Amino acid sequence: MKYFIEDAPVPMSISAREVLRSQLLLFAEDDDQTRQMFLPYFSAIFQRVLEAQNGIEALEMYQIHQPPVMVVDIDMPYLSGLELIKKLRRENANCRIIITSAYTDQRYLLDAVELDISRYLVKPIFKNDLDTALEKVAREIAGELGKAIGFGDGWQYDPATRCLSLQGTIIDLTPLERQLLHLLITNSHRVVEYAEIENRVWCDRDMTHDALKSVVRELRRKVGRSCILNVSGTGYRFCDNGGTS
């Protein structure tokens, strides 16, 4: 059975794509064929897509990577989609979640509503319905992250779109630079340790010391050396009193 149907296109808004293109998605679906049908769609929208084949794997991947967006099938082995989401909510996970399901039973719908999901989609899923659900997710993320963060002399960072600008001019960032800057700025109250940087920025790839130093060097060149402080043997911290190259 085909679970993803390409109906007449209604383009996703540019603003929604701007928000989602810098986000990490965790896609939990136990059926290999269904995952392969959805992956090209998600990969064209999100910066990176992580795949989980069951609820336990999804929980472990969430705890490592903490993705801001999840698409979760309700019927998975070892740990169902609803059980997974209940565990995440007990841990105060603030991710936005879309449920996909073959069930139309009202009990599942009521359980899902209580778990603060963004949308409940019944299979087969039409592309327009998924576009609409992701538009809602993008609005929720933008609303949670709030206004741009100002620092230095005319610098601004918008957590919703992960855009860096200097006096209104957008500064070009590579995906790794964007991920690292976001992690440091949104955790500027503390030192971000090397292990967390590897998990959150490099994801499932190995991070070498030289690779990290190279990304930090380029970021410092763009935002100013004094903005990114190294704590020897521990990690990095963002300091907002810099901002000059």
C-alpha cells in the first residue's frame, strides 16, 4: 500500500522553509518501504534527517541528538509511538511532533492531543496535508525561539531561522558553522563540552579535533575571535561582548 501520495502541489511558504531548512528531523517508522518513500521529501526540507526503525531506537537517538522536530509512526515494535512520546514529555522534551498512523480510532486521537502533538495524520498521507503540518511546526518553532539575539556592534542572530546578520546583511554560514553557532549562542550561559558538540553538530559522524578547530576558526573570522572562547580541555562558550573581526 502506498502511504505517501503526491497530490496537486500547494507550495510550502518561503518563511516555513527558512525555519525548517536549519532544523534536524528524527523520522521514526518501522516499515523500510514507507521510510524510503518519505525520505526524499524530508531531505529536501530539513538540514538533516535521522532515521529510527523502532521506538527504542528513536528514544535513544532523541537523547543523543535532541532534534527539534520528529515524525513518529504510532505502531512500532518494542515501544509504540504513543509510549515514546509519553516518555519524551515526561523528560520535558520540547520537540514538535507529527504522528502518522493507520488508526482513526478516537482513543488514539485523544491520547495524541493530551501529548501536545503538532498534528495527527492518518495514512495514506497526502503531500499537501504534510506540508500543512510542517507549516504549523515551523510557526511553533519560530514562536518558541522568539526575537533575534543582538550582540557586539550591529550583530544579530535569529534562532528561528538560524540566520546571522551584520547591520542587516546576512552572513553566509556553512551547515556545520550554523549548527555550532546555534548550539553556542542558545547555551551562552554555560560551557558546551566537546562531547556535546560532537553529538549535536556532527551528529552520527566522527568529529576530529582538527575539524572542530577549523569550523571554530572560520566562525571567529566571521563574528570576531572574542565571541567564541575556548575552555581548555572542556569545550567552548559564546561570549556576547565581542563581534568585531
